[in-house]
Amino acid sequence: MNIIVLNCGSSSIKYQLFDMPTQRVIAKGIVEKIGLKGSFIKYAKGNGEAIKLEGEILDHQQGIEYLLGIITSEKHGCINKIEEIDAVGHRVVHGAEEFSGSVLITREVIDALEKSSELAPLHNPPNLKGIYAMQTLLPDTKQVGVFDTAFHQTMPEHVFLYAIPYVLYDRYKIRRYGFHGTSHKFVSARACEILGTNYNTQKIITCHLGNGSSVAAIKDGRSCDTSMGMTPTEGLIMGTRSGDIDPGALLYIADKEEISIKYTNTLLNKFSGLMGISGVSSDMREIEDAANENNHRAQLALEMFAYRVKKYIGSYAAALGGVDTIVFTGGIGENDSETRKRILNGLEFLGFELDTDKLDTRGKETILSTPESKVKVIVVPTDEELMIAKDTFDIVG
């Protein structure tokens, strides 16, 4: 079965075409700068052949039409016609409370997603554009929605509620939802496969660290808590997002700077985090370069980031009543050994000892703790697209 996975952002579309259930990647790539100058498509076949095509791409439907044209072209194609695509899997950021798992997309599902778009105005609308485009281009092909929030729907009420008047939850569903669920689900299950442990009996803390970052507490295969909240702004310090902050500080800033709520939101999401502290970049590599040149603010940003992750790991170990496995994933978690060392330094009391020969691993599955360690520390590269393909195959296949 050929399944294409689409991850539609505001001006981009990441895609992968899988053969399922073999999980073989037939083709993958990205459509960039949709609706902007310099639009292009990157396309790579499973055999390594890669091309980049430039041209005007006005909207998501046109971008998807172009990539389907490449996939089926005589010169570069990997299938003969688009009808050989048996199903489409979509990454959808916000499923609100309606969706606790992946679902076959129907008119009722689309109506619910349109309604929940106000909870994720930057993410759900482009996700829906991908669904609308495939309805037009492949009207008889089944589509599946896989939600970033779904995995965290197992959080209990005392965890997901905010301590505000309960009527506001009843009226507007203001609560913690959590994100990166597809990644947390994939890497926690994969870690247990690598370690040979039973996923349904383990206490796992997963650290998805990248430009967007979150930590999750997983017990017996179910998410019990996660650092992101109603929006992806809550929790860890991120590339340009502030993470946890006293709401009173926001009111004070808005008053002193005489700015609107809308601009305050932009301040928190676009100009804060690592970028706001370092003044250098939102990219951890550039911040580390500056820190090595004795840039104090860059050094401070690194310390703040690691401390916040460390604090969440410690609090989740307490919430879980212990921990069996700590997992690192995401661009920083998989590749930045110095950041991992900063985070883990001082957490040895949890029951692990690090294997010094493996600490500098990058981008591959690696057990960082020694065989004797009670608590295992492991790097697992995330593969959200594969997780989406698996869910799509399970529902459609």
C-alpha cells in the first residue's frame, strides 16, 4: 500500500511517500516558500536520486499538484499515476478534546477541525489546506488525520486543568493539551523496543528538544503529563518562545510598553526564548559558537535552557514515582551532546551512569547509560512521518 504523508505549514509542505507495511520510503522532500518569492520543491527518491525545482507556487493546492506531478513524471517519477496512492496521512496540530487518536477524515471531522482552528490559528488552517487539496486532487482516496495533541488526551483532569474559574473551561475549553504527541509516542515505544522492555509497564520521560521543545511523562504507555499547554508556548525555553512565565509579568510588560495583547503574544512567540536571551540566534549551534567566544548572554541562554529541561525531568520523575528510561530526541536532543551533558549533569541520583565513550553520539539510536545503570538514558531519532504512516495504514489498511 502506498501512503503519502503530508505536513503542511503556513508556507511549506513536508512530504514522504511510504510503501506499507514494509515502511520503505519511496520518496520524500519539501515544498518551500509557498506564496512567496523563490518558491521551490526538493524531491528525493528512495535510491538517493535528488532534484530541486524552482518556480512560482501560489498556494498549497498548487504545491501538492506539482509534487504529485514530479512523483509520477516519466523522468523523475517513482510511481506511474497518482491513483497508485492508496491513502493520505496528514499531520494535524490541534485536535482539541474531540480526538484522542488518529481518525479517518470525514465531513464531520473537517467541521470539528475548522472549529478548533481558533485554538491553533497558525497551524490548523494550513493543515486543513492540505486536506482540501487532496480532496480535490484525489477525491476517492481515503485520508487520515494524526493529531499532535491526541497522545496527551490521557492526561488526567487534575493535570490538564488550569486553576482559573472552572466555567472558563466549560465555556471555552481552556486547558492544557500538549503537543509533539506523535514524536513522544514514537520515541517512547521505540526506546522500549531497543531496550527490550515492556512499553506497557515502563515509566518514561521523553525530551523532544529542537526549535520547539517539550518533555512528556509516560507511564504504562500513556501520557500522564507534558510541558506544553493550551498552546506550544508553555513549558521549556525554545528557539523564539519564552516557555513558562509569570502571567503577571506579561501584564506588567503590556502596561509599561503600552502594547496590545496581540503584540504581547508575538513578543512571547517570536522574539523570546533562546533568541531573546542570547541576542545572537534561535539556533543552538550559533549560540554555542558565541558562548565559546565568551559571549555572556549566549552562555546564559545555554544554562537557562538546560536548567529548565533538568527541572522538568526531575519533576516528572516525582510525578511518575520514579523513572525507568529517559529519552532524548529532536534536532537538539539527537545531535547536541554538549546540551545533553548540561541537562544530565546533576541528575545521576536518579540512577544512571553515563558511558563516556558514547556521550558524543549524533543522530543515531544510542544507549548513553552504562549497562549497570538502573535508569537507562537513550537517544532515539524521531520519525513522526513514519508514525503517521503507521496510523494511516492501521486505519485504512
